[in-house]
Amino acid sequence: METQNHTRVSEFLLLGFSDDPDLQPLLFGLFLSTYLVTVLGNLLIILAVSSDPHLHSPMYFFLSNLSLADIGISTTTIPKMLVNFQMHSKSITYAGCIAQVNFFVLFACLESLLLTVMAYDRLVAICHPLYYLVIMNPRLCGLLVLASLSISFLNSLLHYLVITQLAFCAGVELPHYFCEFSQLFNLSCSDTSISRILIHFISIIFGGVPLSGVLYSYSRIISSILRLSSLGGRYKAFSTCGSHLSVVCLFYGTGIGVYTSSALSSSPRKSAVGSMMYSVVTPMLNPFIYSLRNKDIKSALWRISHRVA
């Protein structure tokens, strides 16, 4: 009976980054600008890929789906924080918190899997250039995206099943700006030992396997590039995956950094700042990385701007 009372907590309090009321307008402006830049930048990538025939290739098809995942990650976390800034409130309902956790897991897992698929795409393009269009045909590309989305839904469902078994006491305060899974574990009133083991296992499967796929693909890519006799050929081959490699390092680097720092540091606020890197900063930077380092994207955006003008 006591556990049932605990699980009926109606809301959580998101403490955010600061309790100083003078900083709230500054933080609101900062995160609003970040969110608008993220959504606009990723929508421009999607528009460029869908409207320019030169970009109707597997690599850019995966890139447009990656942009959708970036928009999903930002939309899951930032709008609720902006509403709380405006309403001078820190609360989020229990249902809203569960939904935020599940959607964040869904889009983060989707981004991880899409980065793995894009690494495989670069592997085929560099190691098997003559068979690239045969191997990466539209049917396979569609199946890879569909499989990534299905696996992400499964991962989100498993997190949902675990989190709904947790019991919470009244007046739960989360020292974070969104409902992060690890913080909910720390604040649970119930025994979470079995759930933690299960989540670590799920994280290894759904996080470690895609990362292993990326590392394997790039080991094959680097090996193939080093076998080229021409320096110009090496540079041209490596430049085709430079943008993707930058995004991979940014996504996995910040994610692993946050996981390591949260395990070593006892400060929840520092963990919140670290989480901001992969949930806010990374989705904002991805369009810039691809547009600044990719001549095809820059040309497509230039043609779109001329048509609008």
C-alpha cells in the first residue's frame, strides 16, 4: 500500500540551472535563440535535401532524417523549460515527465543509429565505390531508416516499462532542466538495484552496438584510404566523411563525457550543464557542421536563397 501511494506523485519540480530570478530573462533569451537556430538550421537542411535533385542520394537522405532527430531532441527538452521561465514555475506533471524521458530516449537512440547507418554508407562509398548505388539502393536506405526507428521505439518502450516501476515520494525536486532518466533513478524511493542493472544492460546494447558499428566502419575506411598511393586521392576520400566524423565525435564525445562526469562528480548542477552539451548544443551545431564543410549543401542553400529572393 505504501508503494502505491509513493507512485501517485502528481508532479516533479525542475530546478534548472539557477534559482536567481535576475538570470531567468537571460536564460530564457539564450535558450529561445538556441532553439530557434536549431529548428531553423535543421529545417533548412531538410528543405535543401528535398528540393535539390543533386542531393537525392543515400548520404543526404540519411542526413535529412538526422536533422529530424535533432529537432526532436531539442523539442523534447527546450520548450517546456521556456514555458516554465515565462510562467515562473518549475513544475512538470508526472505524465509529462514520463513522456519527456521516453521521447528523449527515442530521438537520442535514433540519432545514434542514424550516425551508424551513415558510417556504413561512407564505408560502402569509399571501399566499394563501383557498387555504391547498387548496394545503397532506395529500398535498403528506407529499410535502414525504418529499422533505426523501430529499434529506437523498442528502446523507448523498455525505458518506459522500467521507469513506471519506480516509486517516488511527494515533492520530488530534479536538479535538472528536463526529466533525465538517471536523475529519476537517484530520487526514487524504491529499490532500484535490479532496474539499474537492467538499464545498464539496455544502454550497452542500444548504445554500445551502434558505437561499435561506427568504429568498425571507420577502421575499414581508414585502412582503405591508407592503401591509396596518391595523397590527393587520400584527401578526397577522407573529405567525403569529414562532416560525419565531426558530428560523430561531437555526439558520442559529449555523451560519454556526461556519463563519465556524472559517475565521478556528485554535483547534479554540473551534470545538468554537461547534459546541455548533447541535448541542446549538439543539435544546434550539426547543421552548421554539414553546411560549412559540405559544398553540395552550401550550393543547395545558395540556390534556395536566390529563389526566395
